[in-house]
Amino acid sequence: MRSCVLFLSLFLAGALLWAAGQAMPAAANQADLAALFAPPTPAEMDSVRSDWAARQPAVISWTVHTSATILSHPVWIVSQRIDGERHYGAIRFPMAFQSDRLYPVLVYNHKGNYLFLEAELAVLDAALMGDCPAQEFIYVMPSFRGEYILSSYLGTFTSQGAQSRLNYDVDDSMALLADVLARVPQADAARVVTLGVSRGAGVSLLQGARDGRLRRLVDYFGPADMFLPSLRADAEYWVDHGGPPPDAVNDAVLPQVMEIVLPYVDGSTPLAEARQALLQSSPAYFGQTMPPLQIHHGTADEAVPIGHSNSLNAKLGALGDAPPFAYYTYPGGDHNIATLAGSGDRITPFLCDLVPTGLAAALRSQPAPVPAGDSLTYHLLVTNTNAVSLTATITQVMPPSVTPADTLIWQTVIPAGQTWSSAVAVQTAPDYLGTLASQVIVTTREGVTAQVSNETEAVPTVTRLIFLPMMQRP
């Protein structure tokens, strides 16, 4: 009998210890997540800005792969190599495209995990009805790394690289825009806007915070704040139960957050690194460098809950120097543009204010200033359009408004059909306020070995000098 009592006592003690052991990790995890989801600090935001500024991918090898007329619009499928990996994008031109005029540019960042070209354009055109922007804008549409473009007319084109939702998607979108502005003479760099849907709206918001070329931004129900209290509560439930809570099974943002949370909880990702990963996908904290924007969100959206746009709206409203913005909510609207009735009527005039040529000229003649003392980067591309390799001397005369203001000279061999690129880091002078320009001279002396009839034919084409302030917005 004594042995039975002893066994029962040991069993109960063990059961209590087991139960306590099961509860302790949950409490510890919740404490850990409190630190992970604490509001970002100014120092952390500065660290993210520094990381963005340092990300200057090498972009070469522009190629137009195929083209077709799709629903009366000329469409190209193009690619570029970003740090050695091939990335694809699509360009759609206006119906009555004319090669002798400038057009504003709309960067469309797609929803979901791939760009279904015709379907997404049909939805967008149905929302933004009328002659503009469909017939006035050049559309620039990136596929993001590790994903593909699917076109019923042109086929499937898969970009290389590992997927990186939101954070590095922005690099891909910015790189494609840079190449289009460099290689499509009709694309007007003074009139660039972005529109994103769902995941793509998160990309557009982050691009708005980073890319000084943008003049308007439209956010269709994009993820904006990975530090939401509701996301923390759902993450705690996931850690404790091995999956999302019943009321968050349709939340498309939560699984992305858990890709950061779970490695942090198991100790493989340090706290500072995990917090930076969350912050790099949280554009709500970087609104002060965004262009004028519109935010559109349905109240019944389960895929990207409206709390994201509420947070973005609140943080923009709290800024003393916020850009002009408008927040529109749609009672009963879900994760579908078609359920946000009237949104297109608000977006179309917002974007198409940039269409009149008089306004475009005013933007160019009265440029917004670049702050003094900022670190900036000149990007230079020289394409050899000849059928033979050329030895080129490339001279860049820097303006006196930057430091260093030295003349830079490169001597290089550019293979046939290839592009040489360089990036020059400078700072604006302490007393500088304005835009920047520099002179580029390319010369070649190949003689008869170049197999050309005169020196003019042997000179490579300078496609465009790109001045790209990655971090600062005028």
C-alpha cells in the first residue's frame, strides 16, 4: 500500500512538473515577443535607412525578349541582371503611343506571388476608367525575385533569386524603373508615380519612402505595420498552438511575420536582427519621405486587415511635416479592388494631374531642392550598340555643387551589345540647394579593326545619366 501511495505521489508530482514545464515556454515566449514587437526606436529607423542607402545593386544586361499588342496596347517583356541574377519585367505603352513625345510613368507593383499580366491589367483598367491613365502612362511592371510573369499572349518568364517579400521587392521595382528611364526615351523621369495592390501596395509604400523619383503614390490595402498589437497577439497564439488563431486564418501578412518570429523564438535569429526585419517591411514608420499619397482599404478585408492602413493614417497624421495624403475606407469592402466602389474616381484625377505638358514643364523648370550635405549616387550606363567590341574612354565632369567635384575618367572595353555601368558616390555641397547634372563624354579610337566606316558609327550610345537619390526626397 505504501509503495502505491509513493508511486501515486511521484506520478502527481511529475504531472505537475510536466504541466509547469508546458506553461513556462508559453510565458517566456510571450515575454520574448513583447520585446520583439516593442515600438521601433529612432536609432532602429536610422539603421534601416542606412541599410537601404547601402543597397545599390549592380544592374546590367538589359534585354527586350518579346513584344506583342495586347488589348490594343504595345507590351514588352524585358529583363535585366541584378547582381548576376536575371529579373524580368513588363512594360505597357499607351494605345496611341508616339515615339516623339514624353509620357508619364506608372510603376505597378503586383499583388500576390506572381504577376498575371492580362488579368491584373484588366482589373486595374476597369477601376481607372477613361482615357487616363491607361492611354497616357507608360506602365512599368516588375516581377519580384524568385517569381514569374504569366501572360496568356507572351508566355511565362521566371525571375531568378530567392524570394524576399516587400523588403527586397522594392530593390527590384526601383531597378526596373531605373532601366526604363535610361533606355526608353519617351519615359519622363519628372512624372513618375506608383500604384500597388495588396503586397504590391506594401512595396509601393516602401518605394515611396526610399525613391526620390516618385511624385504620387496609390496604396490599395497594403501591409504597412508589422508591429501591430493584433499581429503580436496572433503571433503569440501561433507560437503557443502551432498555427494561426481561428479568426486570422485568412491573414496573408501573419505567415510572413512568423517567418521572422519563429527563428527568433528558437534562438537562431538575434532580437536586433529580427526587429530590423520587421521594420524593413513596415512603411508606416517612414512616411515623412513619401510623396503625396492616397490610401484605400475595405473594412471587411481579412487578407490584409484594415489595421495596417489605420496605423499608416495615424502615423502620417502625427507627423509635423507629413506629405499630402488622403485615407479612404469602404464599408464592407474586402480584399478586392472591385468591392471598393468609387476608388477609381478618386485615383484617376490624383494621378492624371501629372499628364498636362504644362505641369510637366513646371516640374522640370522648378525642381524641388535636394537637401545640402546629403550622400547621393550618380549611376552611369554606356551601351555599345555596335556589332564589335569597342575600347572607350569615358569622362564624367562633375558639377561644382557636389564633393568631390573631380573629373572622373574610365578606360574600358565594352563588348558588342553590352552595357558598362558605374556608380559614383558624392555629397551635395553645404551651401547647395537644387537639382544636379553632370557632363558625360564617351570617345573611341578603334581604327580599321572596328569594322566601321567612320568614327561616328564607332561611338557607343550614352543611354542616360541616372541621378538617383536613394534615400532623400526633395
